[in-house]
Amino acid sequence: MFKKLLALGAVTSLLFTGCSAGNIANAGQQKSDKLSIVCTLFPEYDWTKEILGEQAQNANLTYLLSSGLDLHNYQPSAKDMITISDCDLFIYVGGESESWVDDALKEVTNPDMKVIRLMDVIGDSAKEEEVKEGMETEPEEEEEDEEEPEYDEHVWLSVKNAGILCNAICDTLCEIQPEQKDVYQANLNAYTEKLNQLDKEFSDMAEASSVKTVVFADRFPFRYLVDDYNIDYYAAFVGCSAETEASFETVAFLAKKLDELHLDTVFTIENADNAIANAVISSTESKNQQIAALNSMQSVNSDDIANGASYLTIMQNNLTVLKEALN
Ligand SMILES: [Zn+2]
């Protein structure tokens, strides 16, 4: 607690000096006319870059999680807070792992800042977090049943949602820079075509596959993806779970599902240590399933980006992995 208070104090005072330094600089010179955009999550960053196209050179586009820190573990640094407070456009998901955003937005110094919250854009299509048969439940969650429903925040993992979200980003960019409207709209149209093509490939894959169920020995952020193509799932934990250990019951349940459905693949998400997957496999009858990972894009880092990672390449890779496993 003490440590936390100290850290907060540091943020406040840095913000204060940050602002006054900014004001002094502005007195002598115009504020940089580069558009400043801050994104919390990789897909937001990548989509914005696509819509900006060549105009990205004239923008300061910040991806807050570029260190590769998982969305669920990220807290803004004092420097991040300053970047956010003064930007022209702030894009965030707005789910349970970004509860820090409310406080950050109280420190905003730019009165013209536009904010896009993906959960608001998706609106009624946001799904309630599902605790499915066999899942490990966290003790607090069981007591929370009187409270408001928790929504599944992983909306970017539906390619169909991606199209809707890109539209919203394009609309807001056009509001900020109406003179670039035609450019942004053309970039959006070209990108939307690629998203539609990918959506069709997922759809064809799901239709052609003999297996219609995935088993995740991990947390499960992919509900928006599997629901789009009528693929069923079982998983050890809900999407945002911080659990890393599964009980005997959960391991046994998942192993039984693999046996019953004759599945040859156990899924994990990116950066998994495979401990639960291996435990599940050794509890099955055949004990010879393979492990495959789908990337939920919650810890894409700047090296990945330098190596060409994009929403499309990562989802294309997820498609290839699913195609092979469900064949
Ligand atoms: Zn999450």
C-alpha cells in the first residue's frame, strides 16, 4: 500500500512538471502539428497505422504495450501518462484489464482529445464473460453473482468486429483531419477488403473441417473468434483469468473431452509454458496429442512489429494453426 502511494505521488508530480514544461514551450513555439495518437493494444495500433497509410509519417503513433508486457499486467508509467494526457486521439479496449484508464483520463490536458473505447463501438454485440462447464472458477467470482455482468473484453479477436472497429477509427481520424478524409477512406476500403477475405477463409476452414471443437489448456480469450464460425470450445480458465495452475478436476475434465471427441490437438495461447497442456495430455488415453498455440495479440512487442507482425499476419497464422488442428 505504502509503495503504491509513493508511486502515485511520483506520477502526479511528474505530470505537473510535464504540463508546465509544455506550457512554457508552447508560449514560444507552436505545438507540434503532428497528430498524436495513443493506443493501448496492438490491434488498435496496427489498424490505425493501416488507415493512416502514408500519413503515418506525419503522426506520432504510440503503442503503450510495445515492451511486450501482457495487457493484463500493464500499468502506465509517468511518461505514458504524460503522452496520454496530451494526445489527439486515445484508443483503448475498455475491459476489465484496463481499469487504470479512468484515472488516466482524469489527467487529460488536451480539451480536444478524442477517445475511442472499443467496447462502446461494439455495443450490444459485446458478450458476457462465459464460465463454461469444466472451467476453473476464481473464488471471488463465485460470490459476485449479484453484481453487474462482466463483459468479455477480447473483442478484437473477431475478424468481423475488426471491420467495425476500423470503421470507427477511420471516422474519428476524418473528424480530426477532414482534409485527409478521402485518403483515410480509401485506405479503410482497401483494408476492409483484406479483412473480408480473411473472414471468408476462416468461414471456409470451419465449414470444411471435420472437428468442430477446440480444447484450451489455458485461459480462453478467443470466444469472439470461435463464435463467429460456430466452433465450440472447452478451456481451463476464462479469458482474463490470472490463474496459472489448474486443479486435478479441470485437467481431468479437459482430458476426458479430448478422448471423447477424439481430438489430436491441445491449444494454448501465446507465451504459454505448456505445463497444464502437458498435464492434460498425460491424463488422456492416447497421451499423444500435439500442442498448438493461437496468438491473442495481448503481448505483441516492438521486435515482433519490426519483424512484420500485423493483425492480418497474426490472424492468418491463427487460421493456419486451426486449419491443421481441425482438419
Ligand atoms: Zn483479458
